[in-house]
Amino acid sequence: MINYGGVINLQLNNLPSGNYKTRLLNSFGQVVLIKIITHAVGNAIEKIALSKQIAKGIYNLEIINPDNGRTKISVVYQ
């Protein structure tokens, strides 16, 4: 995942189909963005656009998959 110009490119590889919920959390644990991704079987790159109101800094992107498993990824927004 790379953040260029306010866009997070989330690469989904070999994941089962279904709805994936993404939450972007600031350093205080506050949710600043939520996006639901509907993923088909296979590989895809999902673009998550960040609002101009989101401050530069380090965030955690939490991905909740259809079976409620969670993955957290650190994102640096410059």
C-alpha cells in the first residue's frame, strides 16, 4: 500500500469475495474515515481517497474481512 496525493492504494490479493470494511484511525484511536469495499474473487487494487480535512500524520488502516477477521496496516500521510 502506498499513499500518493491523498490516495491509499490497497492491494487485495487472493482474498475471498465479500464486503470488506476499512476504517482509518488517527493516533488517538478515533475513526476518521470508513469505507466498505465489495471485493470479487481474485486480485484487485482499491483506491481510498482521503479528505483534505485529514491532517498529515501516521494512521492505522483497519481492514475487517467478511468473517470479522481484522488486519491493521500503518499508513503515513505526507
